[in-house]
Amino acid sequence: MYIPRPSQVHDPATLLASMRDHPFATVITPTSGVPAVTHIPVLGVCDGDDIRIRAHMARANEHSALLDGDVRTLIAFQGPHAYVSPILCDPGAGPTWDYIAVHASGPVRTLDGEDAHEFVHELIAGFDPDFRAVWDDADEALRTRMVAGIVPFEMDVTRLEGNFKLGQNRSSEGRAGIVAHLTASTDTNTAALGQAMVDRAMQPARPPSHLLGASCPGQ
């Protein structure tokens, strides 16, 4: 991903938080022809010093057959985004689009047996905890059939990078004008981008750490 230096974000805690706030992601796996692409909800989790992503695809999805082996997969997260008119900040500048995007990549492996059932429990806890009682009360044969219809998988994130394009190249007055316009919007996505600009301005700079090691933030 092309990331101009002012927009680069390296802090794993910030990137993981964005992944969790916007869990509907694009999974891209290279092939000898057109890359396989699937849009699915994912779970970003910490495991010791590592960040992992867990998700699942329908077994009928041909993409799922590519998820085991040495082929690296990319998972792209799209945060809030909005058009920014030069009228808001600098009439001499060009129009642009501000946004947050996070890319995670690494090897993936599929989960089966008890690991697959454990994944389903994590999925329910992450997205619909009230459904857990319904799931537990369901007929075991039904639960087994439903789990058999998916391919759960896990990615070990070895590279994590973020592009937080939030008007860093604007003057403080220009940024203030953008923030005022965005945060006043009735569109929740646009307002969220404005709030992200405010939050980002309050965060201290972090050293580069896009290659994950002993840097996973706590839960």
C-alpha cells in the first residue's frame, strides 16, 4: 500500500483498534490468474506477543481452498472516509479524499475439529453474544452441519501497516475547518472521520513497527 510519510501509522494498538472498529474486511489471496477476493467479517485478536486474525468463508467459496499453505494473504480494512473540498481549508489546493485504511498480511491456515467449534464460539462472542444461549440450545446435529458448511481460518499477521490520511499536509487553520465541517455532518461515517482527525492529533508519535514482533497490545 502506498503511504505518504505523514500518513503512516505504525503503532499496533492503534491499528488493531481500527481493525476491531471496522471488522468487515476484504480478503485477497494471489493466484496464477485473477486474485481471489472475498468480503467477510473478521476478528482481530492478540495471542501473547502476536496479532492474529480469525475469520471464515463458506466452504462452497472456491477462495477457501487457497487458505492453507505458503501463499500469503492480505486482509484490507476500510475505516471512515469522506470527500474534502479545498473550500474548507485552502482554495489553492486540490480536492481530495481523506480516509483510514489498514492492511494486514501473513500466512493463513484453516481450522478444523475442536478448533473450528472454538472459532464459532469466538465469532458469537465478538459479534452477537446474546446468540450464544440459542446456539448452545440448538440440536447438536444442526450445529455440526452448520460448522461443516464453513472453512474457519487464522492468519498470523507478520506485516501490519496503516494509512491514516487525515489532512496532515494542511495548516492548523485548514485542519480546523475540515474537522468542523466533518464532525457537524449528519452522516455517521463522515462525522467519524472528523473525530478520527481530532483523536489522531492528540496521539503521541510512535516508532516504526510495521513488522510485528513483541509489540502486540493487550486485550
